[in-house]
Amino acid sequence: MLDIKITKTTAPKAKPADESKLGFGKISTDHMFLMDYTLGKGWHDPRIVPYAPFELDPACVIFHYAQELFEGLKAYRTADNKIQLFRPECNGKRMQDSSERMCIPTIPVDDFVQAVAALVEVEKDWVPHSEGSSLYIRPFVFATDVGMGVHASHHYTFCIICFPSGAYYAEGIDPVRIYVEDEYIRAAPGLTGFTKCGGNYAGSLLAGEKAAQKGFAQVLWLDGIEKKYVEEVGAMNIMFKIDGKVYTAACEGTVLPGVTRRSIIELLRDWGYEVIEGKLAIQTIMEAGHTGKLEEVFGTGTAAVVSPVKELVWKDDSVTISGGKIGPVTQKLYDTLTGIQWGKVEDTKGWIVPVCEG
Ligand SMILES: *Cc1c(COP(=O)(O)O)cnc(C)c1O
């Protein structure tokens, strides 16, 4: 158990009056959680303090060698005004796995969940009320040693910030066009693909920009060696329903193990679908598209929950999926998962962690 010291702001900000204009990650709340790490001493001084900029030495390791990680999850307000989290221990565990790869000292999962819940409770009035809205929570950890030498830092800061965020599908679920990237790669075996490190994102921006210029919402990444097998999309895992079965890339080092992915696989298997986690060639998917066997394609992630795909473009080939509309299984997954998250569907899986009364 962390002994969290709470210092409340004396100048709380006005809450946004119009929740329809919240957007995503634009307005920070009044407080943040901080905890420091010093080699020999471990993690210390857990505290919640007024939200404020950091003051960092220009020679701080994070600016030069990118030793950092982040997480992303949400707090939800139910109709009977309870504030709750969805599987936060999965985020805590994933941060530990990422930390080991990045030589960052781990934080016990229970401490991670306690820190998130404590901050959310302090900020409970910031959890928005409107349909589909939530409080987006961004935990992150970064190296704070000062100096140019390349080494694993001896000092770190763990921080959690929050943003009231509007409904992802404010204008209804809108299937997207995806560009299959065949020049750049996101990950390769032995690298950091399975971690939520900022560097993975920095390296993927160019492909995303080029795809956006051509009118695509996201890129679909292929494996880093043969550029043959599908892995994931921008910040989402991706699933393909072909001839009744659901396929997705296995989480074997190059793919980010999404909490949404894992939850969806559990639901699909409960419903009797066969889910295959493994190698799936883009060629096979395109062929399935041309023979009418590619039934549904959707991305999965905390922000959107599911993001149906209406078109895949690979080199000179393209396929349209579900007639450009959201497919029935994608819709059922969306309704079930969002139902559990916002407390409208009974949580028979033990996925919900209550925080406080709203
Ligand atoms: C965060 C993320 C996901 C989705 O993970 P969730 O836990 O479901 O939000 C998928 N791919 C990448 C690259 C990510 O960073």
C-alpha cells in the first residue's frame, strides 16, 4: 500500500460547461499523481499535487535517449453515479512488462491501481456525465538522470494525469479506410513493439502522415521481416472475421498486448467463436475479401473500443468490407464492452474496479 500524500489545489479550474466540445486529451484536470525513484531507495514520495509543468534540466536523459513508457485507460461514470475503472490491473501488469524491456524499475501492480484510483477519486467531479464520455487516464514514467552518457537512468518520475474526454463516436460509429503500409515497419522481433514506449510512436508518425494525405484514417502494419503478415493498426490491435472465425496477430514481442484485444477475445470465445491468434498473411485477407469470405474487420483499443474497417488498400489492391457498414459481431462487441464499462451490462467477468460514488 502506498501512503499517498494529497495536496489539493487552491485554484480549481472551471469544469467545461459544454461536454460535447471536450474532444480527446485537450483539457487536463486539477491534479496529478507523482512518485519518484532513486537507485538504492526505490520508489518513494507518492503524492497527489496540483497539476503543474515540470522543471527539468536540458541534459535530462528523457530528452535525449527516450527512456520512458506510458499507459492509457479510462474511468467511467455509471447511470447511478458510480465512478469505475476497467481492468486497471492489466495496465499495471503491462507497464511492468514494458518497464523490464526499457530498464525502468517496475511498480507493483497494486500500487499502480491504488495510485490511479486515488487520483480519480480526487478528480471525480471531472469524470464527465454525457453518453459515451469518460475520464482518460495517462500514467507515464520517464528517466530523470542528468548527463550525456548513455545508460539506464538511476532516477525516474512516475506521473499520472487525466483528461475529461468526449464520446469517441459523437456522430455515430463511422467505419474507416485503412492503408496497408508496405515500406515502413513499426516493430521487429527483439525490438520494443510490445511496449507502450513513446519511441514506437515517434517512428510511426511518418507512415501515418503519408496515409492521412491519401485520405486514410490509419495504417495497418505488416511484420518487420517479410512484410507479409498483419500485426496491428496505429494505436489499435486488429481482428479479421473470415468465414466465421476470428483471426488476430499473436502477442509475441512485436504486437502491443491490448487490454481491449484480450477482453474481446474472451467475449468471442464465450460466445462460441473460434479465435485464432497467429500469423495471418495480408495476401490471404485480400483474397478472402475478393471471394466474399472477409466478413468483418475491426480495430480494438481503449479510446474507440472497436473501430470498424470499411476498406483495406494494399499496393494496387483494395477490398470493401461489410458493405462499408459496421458488421453484426463488431456491433455486438461494442455494445457489450461499452455496456460493461458504463455499468449498463452486468459485469460477470470481474473486469470492473469501483473507485467511489460520483
Ligand atoms: C495502446 C495500444 C493498443 C491498444 O491497447 P488497449 O490496452 O486495448 O488500449 C494497441 N496497439 C498499440 C500500438 C497501442 O499503443
